[in-house]
Amino acid sequence: MRYIMTIFWSVVVSLAIAFVLSSMGGEPFVLSDGLLLAAILAVAAIILGDGILKEEKN
């Protein structure tokens, strides 16, 4: 469930970012660019959450 929510929010946030940046630049919105950014964000969040920033158990 944790991975599904990470992927969901990565898609939502990255599509919003891609839409705003393309609107500010006067360029057409390209869905594939937003989905590529979502994949990068999701992988980074999963790696950070499970590996690098994992809390140590006492």
C-alpha cells in the first residue's frame, strides 16, 4: 500500500508541476514528460524511504 500511494502522489504532483511549468513557458503540455518526472520522483522517494533514510530500530 505504501508503494501505491507513493506512485499515486508522485504522478499527481509531477503532472501539476509539468502543467504549471509548461503554462509559464508558453509551451504545450506534454503528458509523457510529466509521467517521466513521476517515475523519477517515485523511484527517488522509494529509495530514500527504504534505504537511505530508514530509521534504526532499538
